Amino acid sequence: MFIQLKNPNFYIIFFLDLILFSTAFFFAYLFRFEFILDRSMLNQMLQMLPLVLIVKAAAFFFMGLYKGMFRYVGISDSLKLFRGTVLSSLIIIAIILIMKRFQGYSRAVFLIDGVLTFLFTGGLRISIRFLFKEYMSKQENKSGFNMFKKNKDVMPVLIYGAGNSGEKLYREIVENPRLNYDIKGFGDDNKKKQGRAIHGVPVLGGVEQLSGIKEKHKIREVLIAMPSSTGQQMRRVVDECKACALPFKTLPGMGELINGKVSVKVLRDVSYKDLLRRKPVELDTDKISGYINDKIVLVTGAGGSIGSELCRQIIKFQPRQLVLLDVSEPNLYSIQMELKHRAGYQRYATVLGQIQDEDLIDGVMQRYQPQVIFHAAAYKHVPMLERNPWQAVSNNIRGNQVMLEKALEYGVGHFVLVSTDKAVRPTNIMGASKRVCELLVQSYMGNGTRMMAVRFGNVVGSSGSVIPLFREQIERGGPVTVTHPEVTRYFMTIPEASQLILQAGTQGQGGETFILEMGTPIKIADMARDLIRLSGKEPDDDIEIQFTGLRQGEKLYEELITEGEGIVPTPHEKIMVLKANGDWNGLGTQQAFRNQLLTQLNDLYTTALLHDVQGIRQKMKEIVPEYEVQNSTCVL
């Protein structure tokens, strides 16, 4: 409390307050007695003045009214000042009442004195803030008080969002002389706000009126201050800005900046949800706890984008133990440290190794005896696997077979395979390998273990996803590279993908393939343009977009359902379940289908060991007839 005594500014403000206390007390007498004071009133006032000064100074000091930096005075300081004034007035009244019983004293004087004290001392503090602001403006511009001038270079802008964030943005622009913006008005879809004003600046209209507002007020840029809006609401405003040829920037909320979700190096570090063009799907997690709580859960590929998010979601349901398996030491260490230090979860075991290592997996199953397996381990980069197809066979297919066989051998309750929409009518080795994995799940299902697959679209933000690449290219100033102007993909977020995996375990009985309803596919070129704009830049002007041609094994569009699959209703409206038609590839029984598949796979494994590229493609084609073989270049 007494540290403020070391501050020279304290004595200046304290001395000015004493003058204002005296002035307020003097004017209280003048107002009460209609500016006519006889000698007795003056003597009474002078006798009381030392008491008034001591009580008020002490009350202000012990209420902490000299601790603040008055250049930043605000409402909270005003409330504290009001409490200090009331307290000091009550103490003075109490002393007069006890000592003099108010004989010969006017009660109104002390009420007026309290009001004037609050106004005078409050005015002093507000004046300090105003003078400091104008001093800083003068230092910035070296041309006098900003309040009375207009900079010719200011840009007329519209703040879209007449809420808390919009109001804070307005104050920042007004108080920051380095921001050369002239705020012409606010925009908001809430009709109750339209026609009203914030700090005297009108709310001009909603999205429908944006074109007219632009023409009438010569708007050159829109600052979108809607940090809590849904992706659909944001998209509506952004689309209208594009239709009106208005540059725009989106701004985060202060909470996002504090939490580190966005960086101050740009106006907004774009949320992936803004790019989906649909509302993110929130899945029903109530039933998930039933098969995860107090169970031993094994996650393969635990250090990857999907695997690590799965681990984050799983620990919310308090498994008895979480076994993390990954071939990448850095990834495995990263998720281990996150669980231990950030989430405070200690009941985990880390296994560094390959899923196709039968002895290792056998040892893991014997020691930990998992009851639920989420199999997310796989190589997934299409061009990489086109050049190294034997790795898709070894890691994706053989690894999946080992995990399935061990799940059956050790009586695992649930087995969920992470697959991809590239498995539908595949045109690349990666997609074909995941289709084989789905067929393996169908061939092994039953026998006490619920086996199912989850088929994803592209997961935005995952390792190898196009979005992080675009963001890196934008940060470097471009160009942003897109393979083809017409290429489209289905997209989902990492949390959506992880929740879908968990949800599949609650609904699957065996042999199903789960798919999330992801709306309509999105053009990659449009997503690149959206990301550039949402990063505060303009495509083709600030950041160039280059089309590089389709990569090896890449399709123009992806599909979700392959031949012979039918849609089965589910309790969740946003989840589709696909189930094979039951003819077992024309072989009649599951056993016959499995025997044929395993024979074909043994031949495939032998071919892969020889690094025979053409042989691998031929064997893949035999297993997956719809696979469209590409004549891709290989590393060997």
C-alpha cells in the first residue's frame, strides 16, 4: 500500500486533490447559502476544513485511489472513487454528529460537498487520461491535437459486428493514432441494433444493405468483428463482401489472443471451421463413456494428427489405462508429454515400434490386455506411397492384419479402423491399401470382437493436410500452389474425425463402415482463396495462386460409397453407416471370402518384399477390382 509513496506523481495528484477537496467544500457552502456567506459561516468552514482534508485524504489513500495509472482510468476507477467519496462523507458526518450533534451545521453542505468532491476529483482523472492521449497523438503526428483534425490518408471502413468485440475495436482505432481508419459505421444482422449508435457511430444495416452502405459512405474495407460467430454466419458476411468487391479482415476476440489460439502477427489466425462452409458436427458423446470408462484402450498411431486427438478425447472418459503405440519417436514423445504435463493424465504406457512386428504386438497384448483398440496407424500421403508402394503393403495392409488377428486372439471387445474416402474406387496405392484394410475388417468380423471402420474425408489441419501448407505459403508471401482448378474434396475437422471414431464404437455391431455427413465437397482453389482472404490478404493481388497439375495417383473428386455398399440408418442424423450386401464377393460365405483374401494377400506380401512395383499394382487390382492403376513413377 505504501509503495506509492515512492512515486513522485503521487505527491502531485495528492496535492491537486487537496486543492479540489478545499474547492468542493467551499462551493458546497456557497451553493447551500446562495452565494451569501457571513463571517460566522466562513469561520465555521475554515474550522472544519482541516478535518475534511484529513478524512478525505486518508479515505482516498486507504481505498487505493492513488495506486492507479490515471492515463488508463475507466469505469472501475470511477466506482472506486465513488465509494471513497461516500465513505469520507459518512465519516465526516459521523464526527460532526458525535461532537456537535449538528447544532449550527447544515446537513446539505456535506451532501453537496460529497457530490462536488466526486465530480472534481473524477474530472481531474479523466482530464489526465485525455491529455495523455492527446500528447501521444501529438508525438505520433507532430501536428497538434488529433481531436480537431482529419488525416487525409485515413481509410473509410465499416466495422461489421455491433457487439462487444466491435465496440472494443472501435475504441482501439479511435485511441490508436497509428491506425489510419475513419469509421463510418457499424454493420450487424440484428435488426434491433440497426438504426442505433455506439459512441455516436450509427449501426447502418445488415448484410443485405452492404452494397448500398459501400456506395453511400464510400467504404473501402470491412473489419469483421464477430469472433463468436458460426462458420455459416462468417461465410455469409465474407461472401457478401466478395460480391461487393470489398476487401475485408476478420478479427479475433481478446479471449482468443489470451488463450494463444490466434497470433497477433496477423489480424486473425484463421479457424479451420471457417473454411468448412457448414456447421461443425457435434456428436453425441453420452454413450461413449460406456465402452471406454475404466477400460484399457490401445491407440496405434497415437502420435499422429488423428491418433493424438483421439488420445485427448479418450482421457475425458477416464479409461483405466491408455496404451500409446507409434513408430515415430518424436511424435510419441510429444503426445506423452502433453498427456502428462498439460492434461495431468498419468495412466498411460508408451510403446515405440511397428504394428507389423508380430512379436511386439503379441507382447503388448499379453502385458496390457486392451479391451478397445483404435487403429489409426497408417501411411497416408498419396504421392509418397505411389513412389514407395511396398510400404503401403507392409505398414497399412500387413500391419492392419496383424492388429486384427491379435484383437481376435486376445478377445478385444471393440476394434475401430481409421480408413479414408480415397478407399472408394481408388486411383492410388494408398487408397487401394485402405480398401484392402476395410475388406480385412469385414473378413475377420464376428468371433466376439466388434470390428468396424470409419471412413474420413480430408482432415483439415492434420499432418500433410493442404491447409497447413497453404498457411505456410501465405506467411512466406506466396505463391499458394493448387493442383487443379476443379479438384474438390470432402473436409472435416480433427475433433470431428476423432469424435466419429469414438462414436463408431458405440453403434457398430460388426462389419460396418461409418461416414460423417460432410455436406458438399469443396473446391480446393476456393478454399485457398478463402484462406488468403481470412488471413487479411487478397488472392492474385497480394498472394498468387499457381496451378501445378494433378499429382501421381490423385483424383479430381472423392466419393464416399463404393459398389456393393448400402446405407443403413443410425441414431445420429449426421452419421451414415454403410454395410456390404452380404454376397461376400460372390463367394457365398465369410469363411470362403476370408480364405481367398488371405491367399491373395500372401502373394501380395511376397511381391512387396521383392519391391516389384508392377507386381504390387497387379495384385492390388486382383483384390480391389475397382482400383484404377496409374502408371506412376517409383523410387526404384
